[in-house]
Amino acid sequence: MPFRSRGVKPDTSAGPFRRALWYAFYDWTREMSKSNRLITWVGLALQGYVIYVVLMWVLMVPNKLLGYMLVLPKGPPGYLLAFLFYMLGFYIMNGMLASEFVRKTQLEADQIAAQQIQQTLHPQKLEELPGYKVETCYRPFREVGGDYFDVIELPNNRTLFAVADVSGKGMPAALLAANIQALVRSIAHVEPDPHALARQINNHLSCYTPPDRFATAVFIVLNHDSGELAYVNAGHDSPVVFGSGTTTLLQSTGIPLGLFAGAEYRVGTAVIPPGGALLLFTDGLIDSIPAENPTGRLRETMADDSRRTMATIESLVDPKLNEDDVTILLLNRIAASAYV
């Protein structure tokens, strides 16, 4: 589809006839700037005027009334003027729509390039963690998204899991997500600590991003041997630890990143027991689960150890409800008996 609506999306699940009607009656000029839209409607008005003139001629309106009704006089000069007006209107509309088509095509090419670049920012292949199984899912709502996740190996048999959700959608959110990814990678190799990550990234975003831009995030460092977690939750949806018939929420320990410089973050702790799991996600997942209590339905489903798989979580998502980026990171700790 060459044109993309900023405010209205067609129902992609509808049949071809219904979609054709939507495209036919949608006002594509609303995608233009105000000046271009005005010029396009001038061309449309010229064509409408010629149709009005021809209609008056067909109805055989008396010549003495034509002047009062702003209708061209009959005869060769009137016919020529009507033809010229119609073609002028046609070329104005055609030129404006063609220029909009070129602009949208260039924008779409830029979005595809940005999508390819963003895909390289996310882990393409996760390293195997002895005693653990890691699964990830990333579904941007548009060509590019504002969600970010990462899995970074650290010294001393540890791993950093990072998930962030930038406010807004599309290209601005994707640029900020890429900025966060670069900060996480650079800081983690120098000071691999959740508190340091949250504090430094918050101060950076507070200084170098617009006031209306912020991000919720979770930084978790896992100790492979003990299953211990040290985490900072910067206003993000609470990750959940499942195990031994209980669920533990890794609740917020600070405000979202980028709101106030110098904000303090508390480090929380938890443990993934053998046979347990850790689930991190963005709010796009919750918004896409059809239930009165989607969070409760998710926890209830994951309480069953045999269903703690990415396929199970994805089966809960209804694409019709999806209006945001969806990111899921699932970490299962293999029970000790599995090694026997």
C-alpha cells in the first residue's frame, strides 16, 4: 500500500471488497500538508465546477439564466473553457497526489532501512546459559518500535537482562530505544550493576532528550549458580518469578528513566528456584490479552510449569487487540533432576 494513514488504519482482516471500499472513500489528502491539501482541493473544485456546468447544459437551462448561475455560455468558447478548466483541475490533483506518493514511497524506504537497522540492535542469537533456557519475542506495532531488550554476558558467571519501553511509537521512539541500547552496552561492560545502569541512563536521558520523552525499564543481573537476581525496576510492568507454587513480582524500585535528573533507584533481590521461571514483558503484551484481568490470566497460565513456553504466551495474544509493541523475555531455570 503506497499511502499510510497516520490516524486511521484499515481492518487488515476484512475481505478485499471491504478494503477496496475503505481505500476508495478514504480522504487521502488528509495525509498531506495543509498547503498541499488546499491546492489539491482547488483542483477538485475546478473539476466539480465543470461537472456542474455540463449538468446545467444538459438540463437545457435558458441562456438568460446561465450568467446568474455562474455557468459558462454554450458554444465553442464555453466548451473549450470547460475542457481547459477540467484538465487544469486534473493536472493539479494528479501532480499533488503524485508528489505525495513519491514522499510516502521515500518515507517507506527509510522506514524499511530503519527496521533492518533496528533488527541488528536486538540479540540475533542468544548464548546458551548452562542450566537455563532463554526465549524471546519482539513484535513492533509499526515498521520500527520503541521496545528494547538485550541479553549480555557478564564476568563471574552472570548475565544481564534488560527490557525497556519508550514512550510513544514509530521512529522517535525507535531512536530513543537505540540510544538506550548503546548506553546499556557501554555501561554494562564498565560497571555491570543494575543501580549504575539505571542512574547513569536516567541522567543522560534527562539531559539530552525532550521533556515529554521517557522510558520504563528493568535491569536484572542473574547469578547462574544460585539463581539469585539483583534488579532495578524503573517504573516498568513488574516482571514475574514463578516457582514452588508461588509468584513473586519484581515491583517498581524507581521512576521511569528520563523524567528527573538525579533520581534514586533501589536495588531489589529475588531468586529463581530450580524448575522456576522469570518472565519480563512490555505493556503491549498485557494490552493484547483478551480478558477482564489480562495480568491475572497470564500469571494463571504461567503457574503451570508445563506451559511455561513462549508458544503458550504467544497463544494468549489476540492480534486484533494489539496496538503497541510487544516484547517478551522468558527465562526458565532447569530443575536439578533434569540433569540426572
